[in-house]
Amino acid sequence: MTVAILLGSTSLYRELEHRTVFPILSRPIRRWEYLLGKYFGTLVTVTAFVAVDASVILATLAVESGQSLSRVLAVAIALLAALAVVLWRSPGRRVYVFAPWAIVSALAMWVAAQPAFEERQLVAASAVLSLCEVGIVAAFATLCSAFTSPFLTATFTVMVFVIGRSADTLAHIPPRAFGERVAQGGRALSHVVPNLHLYVPARELLLGHVADHPVWPYVGGSAAYAACYATVLLVLAAVVFRHRDFA
């Protein structure tokens, strides 16, 4: 989340400050395409972070579930060796290599951790939900960066993240303790900010122990919510950035 906020807050501003955006936009590239590229660049970067993290956790689960330590190490060494060879043979494409390699590593360790079925399901679902949450936060940072400074962008994005994680609490503020107006304001705010509490569900749900809430339908619904919310934010960002004066 920190990486998403930092990249979303500073990436566009650096391009404007160093004037490197002008030769880019002088080509047949629309402003919304440029902004969308910045957004997806942030997502790809965070995806690599999450995939590497998931790979390490799944490798640990594989060893704890009974897989041979030498076998897990052999897979890890093979993956690192493949990465080193590709980076050496294609030095000009290094930026395009690491993210696919990280995803392949996560899938390889997913297979290695097969005995730990419930725990690896928890790791996979958590990774997907984390990326969905980052997608919303990065979209909001992209919207703010289209019209304000990096400091204000980071401040607003952190505020939205904190409020979004508390959306369920805001929706259920007791009127007797805080008054009817505060309760109504909290309910209204909970409908405006993204409900990021969806992306930190209880461990029992991710393990599949909640009968009425299957894991992957829950993850799919949460991903659809993230896609819709991020799309709205990106459309607004494109409209704002289109009318921004660079002079």
C-alpha cells in the first residue's frame, strides 16, 4: 500500500516537473492513455511485490507441510537462475521481466505447497484481495495527482485508506452514544468512500470455514467491486487531466 501511494503521488508530478511529459504527449498518445499507463505501471509494480511475498510464504508452507527442504530449495534456485539468465541475455528488457517472473514463482510455490491446502488458499485469496485494495487506492492517488501536489495527493490517499478501512464502523455508529446526526453522517460517508474493509476479511472466511460465504465467490465479488470503483475514479482522473493546463 505504501508503494502504491508513493508511486501514485510522485510519478506524474516528476514527469511534469522535469518536463518529460511534453515529448511523450506530443506523440499520438491521448492524455487518458498516458494516465492509464501510469496507473497500470503502479499495479504491475505492486503485483511483483505481492507475488514475491506470496512466493516466500508459500515456500515456507511447503516445508512446514512436509515437502522436502531440498526440493523447495531446488525450485527456488532454479527460479533465481532462470531470472539471472534472462536478465543477462536481455539487459534492455529487464523492466519487463521481473513481474512475470514473480508471478511464475508464486505459481511454482503454490504447486509445491499442495499439502497445505487450506493455508495456501488463505495466502492466494489474501494476495488477490490485497491487489484489489491497491487497485482502488492507486486509482484514487491517480485522480488526486491529476490536479494537485504530491504531498496533498499522499495525504488525501492515506485519509481515504484509513476511512475506507473503517467504512463498516462508520455505517454502524450507535446514535445513542454519538447522536443521530453523527450516525447519519457516518452512514452517508460509508456509502461515498470505498469499503476497504472487504479486503481484510476474517481468517475463517479465507480458510473456507464459513458455510454461507465460499472463498472464491467472495473474492470475485470483491474484485468486481474494486474494478467498478477504480474505473469510476480513473474516468474522473482522465476528465480532470484532460482539462489541466501545463503552462
